[in-house]
Amino acid sequence: MLLEVGQVTRPHGLRGEVVVRLVSNVTERMAPGSTLRCRGAELVVEQAHQLPSRGDGHAGTSSHWLVSFAGVSTRETAEELAGAELLAEARGGGEGLWVHELIGSEVCSTSGEEHGKVTAVQANPASDLLVLDSGTLVPLRFVVNVLPGRVVVDAPEGLFDL
């Protein structure tokens, strides 16, 4: 299964380098030799450097990378990639939660009471949040089971009464 792992935001310089916004937490996707799919073709990472964060006064790294792909050696070929999604094979043995599998699922409590459908998953430092069609936010850490089309949560009393 292919998952979106990043997006080419813009070309950089004259030698075919591009800036990539990585949306995956697997930074090995940017390792030299890694293969990504882009618009039906394969791109092989030659070099990649994570860019420092900017503008907020905090030291650290950002989700942006400066990347060179094999066969992309001019600004013109780099410009053709601008805005393109980068896809890669899902990693792991099928374990874990995938956001795209949660969207549209019915959320119910461990007692079977239904609380709405998941419309989005919102990033949050403490715990990502399931956004329900009712507007309710449910921390992902309350999920106890995921079945096809159904997410079972063990939420504290009163969460759905807000």
C-alpha cells in the first residue's frame, strides 16, 4: 500500500535540488537510495539534508528537507516536481493505526453507544485527536479497538456530553 510521505514544495537552486515537506515521522524515507513514487514514476534520493526551523526563535529542525533525486539535475526538471505528492510503501507488518483507515469510521464506547463518525484526525502534542462529525474531539489514546468501519473508545465519563 502506498502512503503519502511528503510533498515537493519548490525547486531550490540551479542543480535540480528541491525542498520537500516530509509528513512522515519516518525520516529514513529521505536516506540516500530510498525510492519514492511521484506522479507514477520512481524517484531515488541521492542526497537529503534536514533544514533548520525558521522564524519562531527556537532552535531545532523542521519538517522540510533539501533533496537531490537521481535524474533531476536542472532547475527546469525540479520545477516540474513542484507541488507533487511523494508516496512510499507502508512500513511495518500492518500493525498500528492509519489515519486514512479511521476517517469515516463510526465511534462507539465500550458499552456500544454510538457517538458519531470520524471526519479527521488532528495533530496534538499530548495525543492526536479524533474529530467527530458532531465536533467532539476524542484523544487517540482512548482508542481500545479498531474494526473495519468502527472505532471503539474507552473515554472518561462526560467526554461526549460537552
